[in-house]
Amino acid sequence: MNRKQENKPLTEKDICVVIATYNRNEDLDGTLRVMHKEKNSPGRILVVDQSKDDKTKQVVNKHKKNLPVRYIHLKQPSSSMAKNRGINEAKKKYPIILILDDDVDMLRGFLANIAKIFNDNPKIMALGGVDPNPPVLNKNSTLSNLVFKIFFLPANEHAKYKITGPYGVSSDPKVKGEIKDAQWLNGFNMAFRSEIFKNYKMPESKGYNVLEDIDSSYYIFRKYGSGSLLITPKCRVHHRFSGTARYAERKRIFVNHEDHMYFYYQYFNNFSGTLKMAWSLTGIVAGNVLRYIFKPNAENRSALKYNLQAISYSIKNRKDIRKGKLRRFLNDDLSMKI
């Protein structure tokens, strides 16, 4: 990292983009195509692929003539392992590491603005960009919103992107101005100073997880303090929210509860944190029970059943989860064992 050591201003060429991808060759193709079209020119792009075929490799080879992209293959499907593999490569040379999802388009000036912000703000250790026009993925009912406010303890509206407990976060997809006192970043685009990863790596597990963004962000917030995380509309992206390779509901619910149990042990294993954990779990069960009572269909019955199973599993296996032994309920091919 000679540029940093010599105190030279950071540029786009000091940024390494790490993209973990699994069975999404078409999504990745779009991301790389837009990167070139919008003239975002990093020093290196590392694509860490966990697919079983060569389609993603072919996409990478197609873009090599326009972008400094390199292909890495990981045998075990794992988002966190893939990102850690890319980070380990990137931190050897690049002062800034951008973790980017394979379905995210960086709009014009994205990388240049990242470099400028880090140059102008030495205290900032990580930052996230904003999707100016985020899609509406689901509309919660009035009852769901009430349950959320009661049991997940969101921070006040003016204090967005806070971690309020093992399950609780506050956010707003429509970010209008900079959030300079954030405590977590959206996982689809996160730019880090590489020095963070001297003593930290993302918790590893098979397949998909919900830990990477909250764990890495909260680690930085606790270590470097308020103002170390920034969310800024100056860095704009378009998140396409690909539907490819998404988990079925039961698996997704198991992942969610196991990861939040791990997060609890990492950061909230104290009296107040335990109360928050118990309160949130009560809210999850109560919310699903009420939803089934008011609308007793097969979908709501399954959601209630899967949440009860996953909570029971996480409590029963809490000692292993605390040690970071995750995904005992998954086979290596990501099928459910239980």
C-alpha cells in the first residue's frame, strides 16, 4: 500500500472491488457491463465464484478486455468465505476494499467519490452508497409495523441506521442526506479501509448469511467510535435485487435466527442485551401468531412453524453458535439436514 504510506491522495486505482457470486452469471455480466459503461475504473476487481459450472468464468473472461477483473473459484458455496478470500487478496496491495453484490450497478462517479470522501475524512473507516430509487420489496401491514415498533426497539426516525439490539436495526431505504453517525451499512455496497481487516474477518458460514453487514459495521463502530461509518447519497448505485439463487423460506428463517443468535453473543451478551433478545424473540413469535389468527392460510401457518423450529434450534445449539460453529443444519450442497 505504497500510496497510503507516502500520503498520496487516494484515487479509483487504490480501490479493489470484491464481488462474491453464486450461480448468477447473468447478474454479474450486467454489473461488470455497467461498471465499464459508467466509467468506474478500480485498480482491481476480484470475482470470487462458488458456482459448479464455468458460466461465471466465461463472463469474467469476456470483460477482461475492458476491466481489470480477475477470477477466483471457491469450491464451498459461501458468501462470507468468498468475501474473506477476496479481502485477503485485496488487502495486500489496496488501501480501499469495496464489497459489492453481484446485482449492483455503480453509477457514474461512484468510485471517484469514495476515494474523495476517504481523502477528506480520515476518521471515516467505512462507507456505503445509496440507491436513489430503491424498489419496494414488500408492504408491511399496520399490525406488522406496530409489532416491529414494540418489539424491535427501532431508534428514533432522525437516528437512522442504528443497531438497537440483537435483532433491532433502524433504517430507511429513502436516504435523503448523509448519515454521519451510522452504526451499520447496507451489505450490497460497503467500502472499507483495508487496515480494518488486519485483525478482523467476516464470520464464516456455508451459503448465504445476514451477518456480514451488521457484524462488520458494528465491529467498526465499536472500535473506532461515532463518525467512523458514513452513508452518503454522493455515492449512487442501482440495486437490482436479483431473484436468482435465493433461499426458500424455511432455510432463510433458520439462517436469520442463527445469525442473530451469533450476533447476540458477540455484542449483546449482557443483562440489557439479553432482555432485548428475549423481547425480540417474543415479538417474532407473537407477530407470527397474530398474523396466522387474522389470516389463517398455509403461508402464515408455515411462517409460524418455521420460526418456532428455527428459534428452538438456535437456543438448543447456542453453545456451538456462540463459538462460531454455524450452519450445522446445512449440507455442503446447501440442502437442509433437518
